[in-house]
Amino acid sequence: MNAPVPTRPKLKLPANSCDSHCHLFGPRSKYPPARESPNENPAATIEALKRAHDILGIERAVLVQTPAHGTDNTIILDAISAGNGRYRGVGRVDQTVTDAELQALHDGGIRGLRFEFLKHFDAPPGPRVIQRIAERVRSMGWHMVFLLDGHQLVDMEQLLRSLPIPIVVDHLARVDIGNGIEHREFRLLIDLLEEGKAWTKITGFGRLSKTGFPYGDVIPFAARAIEKAPDRILWGTDWPHPGPVGGPAPDDGPLVDLLPDIVPDQDRRTKILVDNPAALYGFDD
């Protein structure tokens, strides 16, 4: 399966725009998967990602490690090293990680750790392990990224609030759009954003929408999050759109062209595309 090649968008993005959520897979000969998974796309290499970003007008990216490569973060460390400051990473570790390994990840451009709570992934570490890891990376200024569903956000509220570092909630917490914008799951996400505890990503609309492109049912949720906490919003493509999305992978060109509908104010678009990721990931350090 080939990685998706986007069409060129009409919208010109501001300088230093960042794709804050994208993934790498393979090539298998160099980066063999830690587990066989339907999510794996062995053609989604760093070279393919660069081509996609050049078409879209994206200059920076946050490379998010996936379960396909387990806790071996070499694939994103190599890409960051070759990126000349263009990339930062979100890695994966478990309780066996040493302090020396954490420092090596930091030196290599990792700025956060991701934990997946969706059923089709392996069981994540328990709350005590996550708490201990958070304490260990606190001094490095890291954050933790959580891939979960809205009901899990509610179930995990106490843990998430207790962590001594910022958290990032992927894909608007994957809330059930059908429950409406005032449902307790989405209201909790907004509370966490307004309190400065969490960030969220306006990503994965194809996974959330019940009506399909151009995702008119999801845009009000993204707009509410932006209205309430514009300093806590990140945007990304989710390239190469791994996993089941109910059809072919979305074309990222039209996704870019949706940005004025999601964020009509140009200054806020620049904040979300440039300033917010620069602040969280230290691109300007």
C-alpha cells in the first residue's frame, strides 16, 4: 500500500506552519515493525512525508511514534536528526526505560510520550506507571499525549488532572459527535483546555464525522475548542491516516483548504499552525 500523495491546496499556509500529528512507517528493511498490525503502512517513509509536506506548504512537523514500532523510537529519531530542526517527536516508552535512555530521547528531539487507550491497541501501562514516568520527565519539560475516546477521558479525569506535566488529547478526544456539543465528555475536554491543563488537536475529522467530508458536523466542535482556548490548540494531518477510517485515506490538500472554515480568523490560524506548536515543542529553541 502506497502512502497517500495529497493534491496541492489552494490555501497558502504561513511560514513555519507545523503538522503537529503525523506518523512514519518503514521501510521494513530498515525499520521492521515490532508487531504486525493493520495500521502499518510500510511505504510511509520520511521521504514520502517530505514530499507530502512540500505539496501542502508545511515546513515543520511533529512525528508521533505508533505501536507498530513499539518502544523503539529509532525511526523518528533518525528523521529528526536528518531534518535540520524541522522536526520534533513524540515517543513511546514503558516502565523499563532508563534515565539515560530518556535523556538520549530528549537530546534526539523527543518532547513528549504517547499512550494509546483504544481497544485495538495493546493494553497501556497502568496509572501508577504513567504517574511515575510523568515525574521522571517533568524536569525535561515534556508532556504526555493520550489517544482515547470521550468516555475514557471522563473515566481517566482524576489521573489526567494529577499528572505534574501538560497533557495533549488527540483528535478532540474522539468524542461521539452524535452526543452533541454540550455532552459531558466534550465539556470536560473544554474545561481541561480552559484550565491550562490540556492541549488538543483538531485532527482526525474523518474518524469523528458521521456525515463525511467536508465534516460539517465536526467543525462546530473544533470551533468551540478554538474559541475557548486558542492557545491550547494544535493542527495536524494524521498522515498517512493509519488504521480503519471507513474508506480511502483522506486527501490532505482539501483538509488544508478546510482551515478557513474551521478557523476564519487569520491571526488565530497562524497561532494554531505556527505559534502553539513552537511553544509546546520548542522549535525556536
